[in-house]
Amino acid sequence: MRFAGKVAIVTGGGSGIGKATARRLAAEGAAVVVADLDPRDTADLVVKDGGAASSFALDVSDEAAVRALAESVRAEHGRLDVLHNNAAALGRDVYGRDLDLADLDVAVWDRTHEVSVRGAMLTCKHLVPLMSKGAAIVNTTSVSALVGDTDHAAYGAAKAALISFTRYVATMYGDRGVRCNAVAPGLVMTDVARRVMTPEMLAEKAAERLLPWAAEPEDIAALVAFLASEEARCVTGQTVVIDCGTTVHRPEHA
Ligand code: NAD
């Protein structure tokens, strides 16, 4: 029960990694606010699990909406201990094609950055004032920020900016005892990933990993919970890769 009596916000908590984190933090005692374009059934699920949760529907790139989230958390709880900035989507899947640069619509580039980078900036801007000594922020970035690929440059560049932003936030608020770290997952077997990945794509990903298993959303949630907890009180400004060993070796060792 590392989060007993604490208050947490999970953006993008409506599904996938955010949903798993919301459930994990609540299972360890936190009152969780699930903040998402579509918070769906996560809060109900947490309550069914025996935890405490509420929903807040918002677009994290909208400053007025984020300000309203902060006002709501201040009125309801008066404090914030954990912020998981996790909302985002692969540009190629949601906002439009994020493939070859020649075909890249500038609107896709902008929207991808708006959600990942502006969204995290806005939540930190409006929610850090509710935080005090011992509070922690965890940003979800991606291995796409660390290695190149032949597609989704907008996504990779936005996630790389989030790594830099993580260091700035850690530096700005370290003296207040507020930490900020990032997790960088490789492929995670969310419902969306299971739906869109073909057997060939899954086999290709399996061949890239050092470990004979793939990451589930609960694996990322466990790392987020560790980084958000008092156990990680000396860790700040870091990006922790969680990719089953995909990015640490030369291709011939796969
Ligand atoms: P997901 O689509 O299951 O969940 C993302 C959630 O974010 C959705 O519920 C969606 O409604 C919400 N969201 C999107 N845009 C939003 C906005 N503007 N405002 C508020 N909420 C918004 O995806 P996921 O795979 O669980 O992704 C979670 C995070 O993990 C993302 O930041 C993603 O980039 C990152 N990530 C995922 C993988 C993977 O393989 N699944 C790998 C690396 C990084």
C-alpha cells in the first residue's frame, strides 16, 4: 500500500497502459482521477476492484480543460501526490499518416506534439502547484524517442521532446522535493496493439527482443508505480527503458 492516503492523476487512463496504472495505483491505496478524452469504464473498474477513483473527461492539450482539472482536484482532494502524464497516440493511427516525410501533413506533426508535449507541459503547469515534498511525476515516452525508424517521425520527435521536458521539470522542482521521471516502453500488448498487429508484425517484434516474452500494460504500470513511490525517492530526471531488451543490442544478437 505505497500510495495509501495519496491522490493520483493518470492522463490517458481510459485504456491500455494508463488503465493498468490507474488500477495499480488504486490497488496500492491511491485515490485515482482518470483523466482522458474518453475515461470509459476505468473508474468503475477501479471501484469494482475495491479502490477509489473518479473520471475527468478532457483533452490534455486544452489549457482551459487542464485548469478545470486542477480546480476540480483542488476542490475534491486539496492536494496531488502522483501525476502520470500518459495520454498520447501514434500519429499514424489516430491523427493521420505519420509515415514518409514527403507525405506528412503538418497538422499530424502539430497534433502529435500538442498532445504529448504541450499536454505534459500544461498538466505540470497547473498541477505542480498542488504538489508538495514527496510528490512525483512520471511521463510516458517511448523507445521511438531513442532510435530512428522509417516511419512515425512526428511521434518519435514528440516523445524525445518529452524526455527533455522531464529533465527540465526535475530540475525546476527538485528543491521542493518533487521528482519527475519518464518511462520509455517498447511494444506493449495493449488491446489496441493486439487488434492492429498482424502475426507477421508480432513475429518480427519477437525476433528483436532479448527476452522470450512481450510487455503487458501491467509491466509498465509496475514501473510507473515504483518511480512514483517513495522507494524511488533518489531517482529524478531519468528515462527508464522498458522494452524486453529490444534496443540494447546489435541486430545479429537477436
Ligand atoms: P491507448 O490508445 O490504449 O491509450 C491512450 C489513451 O490516451 C486513450 O484512452 C486515449 O483516449 C487517451 N488520449 C489520447 N489523446 C488524448 C488527449 N489529447 N487528451 C486526453 N487523453 C487522450 O494507448 P497505450 O498504448 O496505452 O498508450 C499509452 C501511452 O504509452 C502513450 O503515451 C503511448 O505513446 C505510449 N506508448 C505505448 C506503447 C505501446 O506499444 N502500446 C509503446 C510505447 C509508448
